[in-house]
Amino acid sequence: MTTYQEYIQQNEDRDGIRLTWNVWPSSRIESTRMVVPLGAFYTPLKERLDLPPIQYDPVLCARSSCKAILNPMCQVDFRAKIMDTCLDEEELNALKESLQNVLILASCQCSGWSYHFWKKMVQVHELGCEGISKSFVFRGTKDYSAKQVQDMLGLGRGPAPQRMPHKQISLKTTPQAPVNRFLQPVQSCDMSLTDILEELQRDPWPVSQGKRPLRSTGVAMSIGVGMLEASFPNCGARIMMFVGGACSQGPGQVLNDELKFPIRSHHDIDKDNAKYMKKATKHYEGLSARASHNGHAIDIYSNSLDQTGLMEMKSCSNHTGGHMVMGDSFNSSLFKQTFQLKCSRELKVSGAIGPCVSTNKKDNCVSDVVIGMGGTNAWKFCSLSPSSTVALIFEVVNQHGAPIPQGGRGCIQFITHYQHSSGQRRIRVTTLARNWADPQTAIQHIQASFDQEAAAVLMARMAVWRAETQEDGPDVLRWVDRTLIRICQKFGEYHKEDPNSFRLPDNFTLYPQFMFHLRRSQFLQVFNNSPDETSFYRLCLMREDLTQCLIMIQPILYAYTFNGPPEPRMLLNGEIQDIIICPNMKILKNLLDAPVSDASEVLQTRFPVPRYISTEQGGSQARFLLCKVNPSLTHNNAMYGSEAGVSMFGGGNASDGGAPVLTDDNMPRSLSDEEIADDRYTSELENEDSSKKRKLLKNIFKKRSSIVVLALGGVLTLLIIIISSITAIHRVDQGNVGVYYRNGALLYQVTDPAIHWMQPFFITVSQIPVIPKKKLKSLIKVETEKEVQKVEIAKGNRKRRG
């Protein structure tokens, strides 16, 4: 019999789909009690060798409200025949739009190149000019619209016809397509591209001391988007930006040109001290909207030791599906896609999280609850690779009082319209069906269908989305913790008053571990990461497939031994041993070369190319590993200074075989104990009957009664003081306090026995004379004596307060 794990793996290999729950709760209320929402990870261009294209149009459902594509889950009524003899206005407009797309694809050459460089000025090179290098120069401080770029460069217009009086023009001449001097096929501009690269030099514009070189990245990107808008609208194309520094002038500026002003950090953003961030972000969001509207992808390649403004430019890659790489590699195909979703009436889609943008098309399967990019059932991908994966969140809308028949199944259909690299228009349809189950009677089946890996990645993407759009970092961490506690409360088992008895089902055991690493990851922790690095890491998490996302959340640590092939180990610091190199041993050399060769294969298959670090224990680069391992041995449980202990820099430990990790993070065990304690407290409040709840609340009240009594006593004392002070002030106004002036200081003497208790107060505060002598003489009467001048406040004078 096939296990759930094998079933999940087979579906991923065949369809590129992973679900958080593979048996769905039958009502909306029960679905919310499952804590983790019903979600799906779908890879539209999953590579399959046994999936040849079919050379005919798909068969659509006849109902206008459905339009789903024929699949094995459909029920067909062969007795009913409908013959459509006319078109309504909506279908006629769709037909016109399809014909326009066919004309565009038939008349343009998609394999083309264009070069433009930006420094203080922006240069656009003409590739159709032979013999000389010709370029157009734009100001780096002015934003140009698509219409201005089109008029200045003469895009979209063919050359003027030349008069030839001595030759008779043949009527059979084939009409020429409009010539684009800036976007040329590769085979016709190879020499021009080579000459431009060879003549490329550093910006000759002088840079003053203490200043930065001026870069006009925002204007260059604006001109590139405008050129593609005018030349190839609604056709697959991409813009590749190679950035070596931050934009320092014009639209999209992210920092000042003076070196004394550094680029913004996370601290500046939290304090709202990032001067250029909002304006630059708005500029790039406008460019990304224009590019995504025409199906153009924007790739950003950042190669600089400092930040280059990726945080402000992230929308250009997020909304268009382009790549964002902090390196120097490129390996992708050219696509233009539209993704649409259909589902059963018991389900509605809440949103999508991935490298796509909403098309704002609504259907009856769109939920009112918005998560991610919601409010639609169709999204647009301007670029896709075989590893691009989108996360979709669903809501069960079936009411609790409307049971689903026994054996009923819910269906979801994914429809992807895309343009292949060969220029063909293709449609890929993936349909899945899962069983419904009543959690009241079949909670074991729902529990056994849980996919902890898919759930961990879905919660990671939702947490990153919250951190990017809604909440601050601490609030997101608290949301992750609350969700984990609710899962442990729902599916965990334990004996009362025994925390060590807490157990989770086998298919839930890794989920707390994933959440532990997620809390410490660079996706949610911004400490020691620049805003550009944070944006880059989060962008990678939003678009890679589920396996790569799991590796990002919890990296894999392999152990190489003489006893067998490499084995994956938990990220525990105690598992890291010293490597002793013995010369003249070939078997040891092969062991040391094995991880190097495996790392080389990983570097060749992954995109973007990961950072490769080779280090040893105690080396300067070992910090990259120590920041990832679980602190199973810390300064709290390590015995320093003893023979059985460990040395921070000395290496090994004879007993435990590990070095301590100095960190403030909780160990997985302590984090689990905290969750168990919170889970146990919450479960006691929910599961005890009413009498036990009253008893529990009574015990809590007894423990806190002393604090309540002290608080009430303090409030009562404060009220007595306030009332007494009001009475004393009234008596002071009646002239019951004497004021003495000696050596520049005021001394008070209380003459009324009823307020004699205020004498220390008046003596203490009287050392600070706050009344000028002139004003004092006008308010009081002075009587001179030999040693002391006695002054009495005039009776009935309410303007002066003692």
C-alpha cells in the first residue's frame, strides 16, 4: 500500500504540485481550526519528458461561468448538444485581441539586442549604423515618458522612401517591415556589439574629492522600458540591468553624492530617516507596472561590495518575474505567461505569493479574504523557468450545516498560457482532485495527509509577505510563534503535569524544527544584513521550488566518513569534528576531495549561483556555518576551564566532541519546552469543565490577591494625600502660613495646628526662591527686625499660592 509520503512525492514528480493538506476538511469552520491554511505550491513549467504538446485547441466547458478545460475529472453529458452559431460582444472582443496578438507575433523578431549605458548621462547606441559608432545622449536628471523616447529615437516608424527617377518601381516589390535601428537580431549586429564593448570606457566626467560618481540608473531603466513599449508591446522581451553602484542622481536616486552620507540601513528605515527611499520606490514601481502590462521582464544584476539600491528596485523583478542576482551569472529562458485557476464551488482562492502580478480579473471562485496578491483568479508571469513556483492559498467556503456527500472530491485546475522560446503559444493544464473528510469523524485521515514541508514553506512565504507589506519584524515573529503553538495544541499529545510526555505525530515532527530555523534565518532577521541583502534573500524564497526553499530555511549539513557515502546530519554543533590531514594517504585525499566535487556540481545546477565558502574549524570564514547550526552546546551548559570542558578556540572535546556556540538564541529543546508550557496552559483552560475552570481562576486570584491589595492601598493613600493637600492650600490662602526671608532664601513657618504636618515640606522647598523681590514686596508686607525679616502673606489674596 502506498504511504502518504510516497503519494505526495509521486504527485510532485508528475504534476509539480505540493499541498499542505491532501485531505480537505469539509466545512469552513473546521478548515480554520486546522491552523495551517489550505495551500498549494505549483510549478507551471515542471520538466517532464513524457509530456509532448498536443496539436489542437483545448475543449472548454460550455457554461460561461466556468470555461474550465476538459480533464479526466469532468463529467460529460453526451446527450446534450449545443451548437453556437453566433458570438456575443465579449467573445468578439476576445477574438479581436487574439488576432492582434497573432499579427504582432508574425511581424516582429523577438531575438534582438539593444545597448544603452548610463553614467552622469545615458547613452543609447544605434546598432543599425554601419561603419561608425552612433549613440544618442539623454540627461541623467530628467524622467522621459514612452512617448518622448519614441519621438526622440524615431521608434515604430520605417525609413522615408527614397526617390529613384531612373528606375521603374516594380509593383511586385514585397513591403518592408519597419526598421528598428536600436533593437536588432543577433546575427545582424554581432560586429556592432563587439565594437561597442571594446570601446566601452570609464565615465570621463570628473569626480570631486569627497563625492561619489554620478549614476542615472532610474533614467536608464525608464528609457529601456520606453523603448520596448514603443518597439515590442505585448511581446516577450526582457531588460537586463547590470548595476555596479547606487543611483545618485535623477529619478530613482537612493543616496546623496557626498561620501559622508551613507546609504540607508534597516535602522534608518525603522526611524523613517531614509530620505530618498519612498520616492525611488514609487519610481521603480511605476516602471514595473508599465513593463508587466506589456509582458516584459526586468533582470537586475548587482555586482558591488556596497548596496546598489536593490530594495527600491525589487518591484521591477517581483512584478515582472525577472531575476535579481547579486553575482555575475545568467541562465534562463525567454517566456511570457498568463496563469489562471479554476476550482470547485466549495473552494475559493484567497491569493497567490510568488513572482507574478495580479491581472485584476475576478470570477466566482475568488474569496473575499485576501492573502498575498488576492482579489483575482488570474496572474501574469513575465518570465518563468522550470523552477519558478507560486504559492496559492485557498479558503473552504462550504458551510457547516451543508454536508458534502460521502466520497465527494474537490477539484482545482491550473491553466497556464505561455509563449515558448520557439515562439509557439502553448497551454499547459494541470488538474487535481482530493477527498473531503469530516473532521468530527475522520480527523485521523486529515492529520495523516499533512505535508509538513509544504506547510513550512507556505508559512515562511506568508511571514515574509507580512514583513514586506504589513507588520514589523517582532510582530511577524510573534505570529510565527502563535501559529506553531496552535498547531502543537491541536495535534500534540501529552500527559498532564509531564512536559516530557509531549509527542507530535510522525508527519508533524519536523515542522517545529523548520520554524526554529525560520525564526533565525535572514528572511526574518535583519540584524547584520543590509536592506539590499534582505530583499535579495526574500526574493529568492518567493520564487524557488519547495525543495530549494526548504534548503534556504534549513541548510543541509553532510558528514563525510570512511564508513560509507555522505550522510545528511542535523545542524548540531556537536556533530562537527576536527579534520586531521595525514600526508601520503590516498584514501584520505579522496575523502577530502569528495565535498569539493559535490559542491562543484551544486554550483553548476543552481541559479542564482550560491556563494562557495571553504573553511576549517576556527577559521575566519567559519562564522557562516556557526550562525546556522543549532546551539546544542552553549556557554550555559559548557564547562569552561575543566578537562572535561571545551575550549572556544582550541577545538575538540574528549567527551562531547563539539565546541560551544556563543549565542543568545534558544536551543530547539528550550523553545519546544516553552511551546509545551504555553500549549499546556491553553489546553487546561479549554478542556477543563466549568467547575475546574472556576477553581483554576480562584487559585490564580489567590496568588494575585496580595498584589491587588497593595495596589488598592496605594490608590487610597494617594487620594488621602490629594484631599489633604487641597485642604492645606485652602488654609494657606487664608494666611495660616508665615513666610520669612533670610539671606536671599524663603523660609516658611506653619501657624495653623491643623496643617502643622506640612512644616517639613515648606522648609524643604523654600530653599529655592522662585519669586522676585519686587513682586514679593508688592504681595506681602515686610516687617524689619534685628536679625530676621518676617513677612506675612496678605489675607484673601488668592493669586499667590504658598
